[in-house]
Amino acid sequence: MRTTLSLDDDLLSAAKVQAARLNTSLSEVINRALRRGLMEAPTTRLREGGTIAYGDGSAPPLTSDHVRALERRLDDDYLLGKLDGGRTGGPT
């Protein structure tokens, strides 16, 4: 299928060099690179509010209540480690 693309000058130059090196067409080099890039695309996406999300989206969103609970737990672990003199393996 024919189409028109706008490529950055440096990408076009590199693709032409690659095509000459492989003794193949410019179209073939660009098709291969595009296929490779699309197949290796990470499964990241932006959630509402601009948050980057990883995975398939099946996990529930992390709320500010979750974050506060984790903060309290970390603070408790830190303080217990200080009181224990670091014997529990926590931060000292």
C-alpha cells in the first residue's frame, strides 16, 4: 500500500544507509523497523489525570487513602525498628 510519511532527516538518512548496507529497498527497511517497533511497544498507557499505568489495567487504581495507609505502615515499621535498636532488621 502506498502512503506518504514525513520522516525526520536523520531517520531517513539512517534508513537509506541501512537499505544500501542490506542491499534492499528503503520501504523494506522502514517496514521492518515499524514492525519491530510495534511488536516491542510497551504496555504502558496514560490513565485519567495523566498517570502512567503499566499492565493490563485489571488492578484497582491506587487511591490517596491507600497511599496514606502505606505511609503510616512505613512510619510504624521505621519507629519500631528504632525502638528495637534495629534487631528486627528494619531501618535504623
